[in-house]
Amino acid sequence: MDAAHRRILVVEDDEAVRALLIELLTEAGYAVRAANDGPAGLELLRDWRPDAIVLDIALPGMDGWAFRTAQRRVRGAVDIPVVVVSGGHRIVAPSPELIPAAVVPKPFDVDELLATVARLAAHRPLGDRRDGAQV
């Protein structure tokens, strides 16, 4: 399945990084929705089922680990793979169930990021799309 049929949710508070991620993923053919914080990301997750999530850990208020904890409580979202894109610190999940599928450090290599997203999104079955879209 090519990227044109895949959805990516980006949760990133840095406006420039978020815009870059949206641009890169959209140019790669993904349908992309983005949020600037954890609560907004969870709201999108409830109504729109992505094939992968690109997540910053250092979010204000609700950090990425709190987002991951809440993600596990959203019906049908527990198995959505998460690519943590974060920098400035070592990424250590506070518990085993929150370990992301992949980590791409900032500043990120574009090819590495796109390859990681492609690998993870391609393994998701095209099931419940939540918004009624048929693929």
C-alpha cells in the first residue's frame, strides 16, 4: 500500500518543526493532520484514525508520555505505532507499555524519518477509519 492511502498524525508544539513535518509527509503522499499539543492530538485521534503518529515528547502541559498514556485509553488507538521525534535529551519511556515503535532524534534526517514512517504505517491494516472515508 502506498503512502497515498495512509494517514499520519503529527503532534508537535514547535510551529516551524510541525510545518516542516506536515510538508515532508504531505509531499511523500500521506494524508496528514497535526496538533500543537497533546489534548488537541487526542481530539484528532478520537475522530480520525491515523496509521502512525509522529510525536514530540517535550510538549508543554501534557508531555508526550502523558499523550501515550491517554492514547492507550482511546478505543482502537492502542496499536497505532508511534514515532517519537524529539531532541535534547535521551528518550527513556517511563514504563514498558509506552515504549514507542521508533525514535528519530532531532535534528532529524529526512530520509530516516520518512523511511521509519513508511515502515510503520505500511504494517497497519486499513480498518476503522472513524470518519467514514473508504480506502
